Amino acid sequence: MKDKKDLNAQIDYAKEIRRENRRKFIRTMFSRKLVVFGAIGFSIFLLIAIFAPLITKYDPSYMDIKAILANPSAEHWLGTDDFGRDTFSRLVYGARISLIIGVLAVSLAAVIGISLGMIAAYFGGVVDQVIMRLNEALHSIPHIILSLALVAVIGNSVADLAVILAVTTVPTYVRMTRAMTLNVKNSDYVKAAKMAGASSFHIIIKHVLPNIMSPNIIMMVGNVGSTILMESGLSFLGVGIKIPTPSWGTMVSEGRAYIYNNPYISLIPGLCVALLVICLNNLGDGVRDAMDPRLRGEN
Amino acid sequence: MLKYLLKRIGQTILIVILVSVLTFFLVDLIPGDVVLNVAGKDDIDEAEYWKIYYELNLDKSTPERFVLWLKGVLKLDFGTSYIYHKPVWDLIKTNIPPTLYLSLLATLISVPIGVFFGIISAVNRKKKSDTIITLTANICNCLPQFWIGLLLTFLLAVKLKWLPTMGFGWPSKVGLAKHIKYIIMPLICLSLGGIAGFTRQTRSSMLEVIRQDYIRTARSKGLSKRRVNFKHMMKNGLIPILTILGGRISRMIGGSMIIENLFAIPGMGVLTRNSIMAKDLPTIQAIVMITTAFSCIAFLLTDIAYMIVDPRISLAESEE
């Protein structure tokens, strides 16, 4: 009876510590004003993306032939573009596309990159050589050229672009994961697990993975921003997301022709890209502060 | 040192070979008939079909095809462009000078400015100037280059009418004054990211050095702060800048792809965009190979420079 009481007390204590750690994590994460700014900004973008149909009544690809290149009015808050599409609606739905592509591409890149990095480091030898050499080859092609070539080959739907942008980011994850797995591999607990007869799969999932996750998570948060930046660049070149899907980069490139009469058509979508990326990067700094205290205050 | 050098050169050659394999199979990745893909249209007559078929050596086995293609590449023969109807290498030859010129010039501009701001920021750590510089660098790092370009066009060309909205010309053709007017905006767009990158790198590597024992020793010997800053810190703090130089040059070439399209500069960017739009595969393959080769050379040269400046690196590497 007494034992059970002790056990319960211990469980409660462990829970309390976990709660305290979580509180500490949140507190360190938001200890800087810029991070709070980033978090608020990002939440706003996220809400806009989720509730896009509630914010605007227009379909972003609906062409109102009677209102081509209309000036801002009560009907069309930011006017319309050269196809009579409501600029504000396209802006709102553009947030959705940017975030979907950013998150999808980074998750894909992280899953592939972390798996390959762990496999390379854990098994070593030929496997390591093959993975790392191919990885270096992929990394040495300038990212934008690689994604452009892949667009020509694969296509430019939202899913295609997520895959393409993932391919260009994979090498960084492979490299970092490999270096960290090499450290973990020589640790006593991995050796102990091996001696206890654990399978390679079990060791990789249960012992290696949890120990290499935090720098990867830090990198993932940071990468969402740069991926969005890259997507907007591709769309700006006219080889990004297929028309008529509303993408901020495409809007900038389409609005370019009207810079004399209505510069806002092209300047505002670009500003949105910049703001979203700034928010994401500041949020990423907060995650880094909380997860890796050694890096705090550096850039 | 020689061992490390040879190892690095070997690695670079291996990478270029691997990239050439990847590039070669790019054609085979596209679903559908290779010939029709290369031709870029479906309705070609039989004679044309077989012409392309034999040009691509499709009657031979894949390894044979690769060897033949690679032999051509080594002789800078990338085949014929299907939209320009010219040898691809001729297209590249005429388009590459503006791209290389702008990316190298932008790198040359961003290194000193970035290092300057980085040092100021590190020396005044946690003071107002540091906060402002770091914040600005972080923001500049997030701005899309095409948007900076558009903003500059709007301000400097449309509103103030100081600069032409787009175009390009070499000094020998249009005169130096006009040439400078053409390249100001593209250079600002390309350099801004570079300046931000170098500022951040300089700051963090300088802060790394500040913590070292020899800095404390130098200060406790009674050397002035200024002397320590310039003699001891800069010597060691600036070495890591070299490591990111190669990556930056590669990124500058990439950034140039976008900027050239914005300012209608007849460089690789415009060629790339047109060939992607038309799925002109021989040209795309050549562009991938050549830009990769340039970025590999940039990486190799910065590594060699790094090795000369800091011999510890080659020692550590060859002991591996």
C-alpha cells in the first residue's frame, strides 16, 4: 500500500517537473520582443490562410470582366488586376499557398534528409559514401538552377513545387544529421543498446532520433521562411505555381507592367512575402533560444 | 597540405561527374517520348523525329549514350538548342558575361561592407549600434530580391527618374556613365543579401574570437583595446568569412537569374527562363552543368584560400 503511494507521489513529481520544463520553454522562447512580434505576425498570417473564404467574398480566380484594372473601392479593396480578379482576395488566398508550400516542402525535406543522414552515419562504409557523394553533388548545383530545371522536368502544381523545393533543401538536413548521428553513435547508451541485442532499426528510432531532433527542428522552422522566399522567386520568374492559383510571386510579376499607374498591385504582394518571412525567422529564433540555450543571443 | 589539396580537387571532379550523370538523366525523367519532349512539340514529321532520335543516340544503350554525351560536354558541345536553333555553347558564351560580371561585382561589393558592419556590430556588442545593425541585417536577409528591385525601380526610375527602369550595356558600347546607371539597381538587389550574410557571419565569428584566451592575454598585457581589436581579433575573426565566400558566389549566380529577368539584362537568367518555359532540354542541361562547374570552382578556390590562411584546417582534414 505504502509502495503504491510512493509511486503515485513520484509520478506526480515527474509530471510537475515536466510542466515546469514546459513553462520554462515557453518563457525562454518568448523572452525577446522580436520573437513575440514574429509569433503574433505569424499567427495573423496563419489565421488569414485558414479563414480565407470568410475574409473575402470573391473567388481569387474569378474574373470580373466589367472591372479590369479597377482602382481600390468599397467593392474591391485593393482594386483588380488585368484579368479583373480581386487583388485583395488573391492576396488572402496567396497566404494559404505560401504556407502550404513552405510547410510541406520543409517537412518532406526533413523526413528524407534526417532518414538519409542517420542511415549514412549509422551504417557507414559504402552506404555512407554513396549517400554523401550524391548529396554533395545535389548541393553543389545552385539551388535556384536546380529548382528551375526540376520545374521543367516535373511540373509546377503546388505538390510538384513542394517536392522540388524539398529536393533542394534535403542536402542540408543530410549533412547536419549525419554529423550529429556520428556523435551519438559512439555514445555509451547506443553501445549498451547494441550489446543488449537491439536491432539497428530500434536503435535508430529510439536512441538516435530523439537525440538529433532539436537542431533539426530549429533548422526546419528557419527553413520554412527561406522556402517561401524561393517559391516566390520561382513564381516571379513565371515558372512557379501554375496560373490561376494565387501566388504572391506571380502577383508581383503580373503587376510589374502596371508599375507606372498602380505600383501597389506588385509592391503589396512582395511586402507580404517579406513580412511573412521576417515573422517566421523571428519565431525560429525563439524556438532556437528555447531549444538550444548555448546559441542564445547569436545570429 | 598537398594531400589535402589533391583530395579536394578529386572531390570536386567527382561532384562534377555526378552532377553530369544527374543532368544527363534529367531527360529520361520526363514522362512521355524523349524525342517529342526534346522537340518541345507533338506534331513533328517523321524525318525530323528520326533526326532528333539519332542526334540523341537513342538507338544506343544508356551507358553508351552517356559516354557520348559526356564526350560532347568535355568539348563544350551541348547539342543544339531547339528554340534558338543554334549550338547551345554559342548561346551560353554570349549570355554568361553579364551574369558572371554582376555576380562577382556584387560579391566584391558585399564583402568589405558586410565585414565593416559585422566588426562594428561585434565590437559594440549589446549596444544600440549592434542592435540596429543586427536587426537591419536580419530584415535584409528576408526580403525577396525581386521585390527590392521593384521598389528601387518605383522609387529611383519611376518617381525620381534618375535611372533607366531596365536594360544593360557594356561601357565600350554605351559609355561608362550609362553603364553605371544600368547596373546600380541590379547590383543593389544582389548585394543586399550578401552584405547581410557577411555582416552576420563576421559578427558571430568575431564574437567567437572575443572569448578566446589570447584576447584576454593581450588585453591583460596592457595593449589598447583598439590594438587588440584590429591586430588580434580581425586576423583570426575574418578567416571564417572565407568559408562562406564560395557559397555566396554560388548564390549570387542564382540570384542573378531573377534579377536579370527583372531588369531585362541579356544574361544567363533570361536564357534560363526562356529555355525552362520552352522545355529546351539541351540548353537546360548545359546551364545546370556550367553553373555547377562555376560554383564548384568557387568552392574549391575558397577552400584553397582557407587552407593557405589557416593551415590547421588541412592538418585536421588529412588526419581524418
